[in-house]
Amino acid sequence: MVRKVVTWVVVADGARARVFRNDGPGKGLAAEPDFSMDGDRRHAIEMTTDRPPRAFDSHGVGRHAMEPRVDPRDAVEKDFLEELAARLDDAAKAEAYDRLVLVAAPRALGALRPMLPAAVADKLAGEVAKDLTKLPTADLEAHLGEVMAV
């Protein structure tokens, strides 16, 4: 008997990830319920605990608020994507999937790609650089035609 090839389709942005399973052409997509991830979606202003620090003018008595050097959302997004890469690595080692298709917002896809461990990168079969996290499952299949047969 021929073993079926399982493809996981990861639909993600910087704070949300859903995983769908495809068991071959014509089989459609089925959600992997144990692999849904939601990160921190607060605005940057909500992530800071206090007023911005103040700085004195080099001449005179003026004071001004200083802008943070790093957007706190960038750090939260990086942590979220690292956790996603680690979970995909665990699933790859457990042989939960044979092939992987990443569907992610361009910024998230660019950040996630170098984070993928070798076990995951070896299974990467395609990428779609679009944010489709809010798209219903039925509509998602239409966007995958270029990278796989659903």
C-alpha cells in the first residue's frame, strides 16, 4: 500500500497562525485543531508601561519626549515567529507532515524563512506571500493553486 503524502499549509502573520492538512489532490483542506496559535495583537502604545522617557536640550532648559528605539510589536512578532518555527520543527521531527506550504504576510514570511530549522526547511514545498489569516477556509484553497493541488 502506498503511503499518502501529508501537506501542511501554514497560514500566518506576525501574531496569528492556523495550520491546515491536505491528504492529496482533491482532498481539500482540514484544520489542524491542535496547532492554532494566537499572539499579542495589541497596539504598540498599549505595550509600553509608562510615558516615554524625557531628555533635556543640550542648550537651554527644554525637555522633550524620546521615541523608543524599537517598536515593541517587532519584538513580540519575532518571539511569535520563533515559537511557530519551533512548533513546526517539533511536528516535522514527529513526522506529522511530509510537505509544508507557507502562506504568510510578506513581512512575516521574510522574517520566518531564516528561522526555520533544517528539518522544516527541507520539507518546504511552496510559499505564498499574502496575508490570508482572516480568509475563510473555503476561500483559502483558491489562493493555493500556484503552489499545490488542493
